[in-house]
Amino acid sequence: MKQSDAVGEGVVQGRSAPRDDLLQRVREERRAGARRYVQQPAAGPSPAARATGGAGVRRRLGGRPSREPLPPLAVVLLNRLAYGPRPGDLEAFLDSGPDDATRWRRHVEAQLHPADLADDDCDARLAAAGFTTLGKSRAQLWQDHHLGNPEWWVRVRPLLEVERATFLRAV
């Protein structure tokens, strides 16, 4: 008995013909569906790109430029390097140098050395909060808040004050 006789009609290399047809149709549907969502690039430059010469125009998914102009470089940098510019940050950034490269370099250097930044507002908020453990050394914290098995609220006070001070600094 031959193998082809044992397999019978409608079976091709271990798969049935109706199943192969179904798989083929599913594959074709997936390809057609994927093609519907892929944006083809525009044939030529859009009116917005022609009006600006292609410079300073945002590109959307698929390569089509939008009509919105790009924001100034200072805004882009402050949005990406921080949580966006606070009131006065944009002016301070623009006043920090003659060109964008110098301004950017000085801004990054200032962020890398926070002890050099004057932050009188934050210092005043921390002083007004009345934190008692922030200025203590590790030895003082260990002695005052761990040794002798103090009450729970005394033991966790340094943690709570650091947490609250962190929020005050972030605002």
C-alpha cells in the first residue's frame, strides 16, 4: 500500500486542503488589514513644507508634515530635560548665553551641580516647615531615633521628614 493511498484525497503533506485554504485566506486578510493602517508618504511636499521650505515643520507618522510650526528650541530642551519650564525658566535660559549651544551647555552644567544653584524659595519653605531631623548626622539619628527602642512615631520621624522635604523641593 502506498503512502498516498493511505492518506487519501484532500490531504497535502500532512495538512488538509480546506485547512490550507482557510490559512491562506486568513493571511490575505491580515495583509489587507495591515495595509489599511499604513500611511503612505505624500507624493510631493505639502503646502506647509513648501511655504517654509521644509524647515521647522513637524512630521507626523508616515512622513506627512503638519501645519504646526516647531516650538522654539528653548522650550523643547526644557521640556525634555526637566518637567517643562516653570515661570521665569524660559527667560533665564534665553539670558544665559549668546546662542542655543552655549545656553544648553550652561543649563546642563547647572543641573549637574545643584549645590551651586541659589534656591532661596526652597530654603525658606524647608525652614518654615520646622523639620528637626534633616540637619542631624547619622550618628545623631541613630542615637535619637533608634537606640533605647523609642516609640514608633519617634523612630519614623526622619523618614517622614525626608519624604515631606522631597515633596517641598519638587514643588
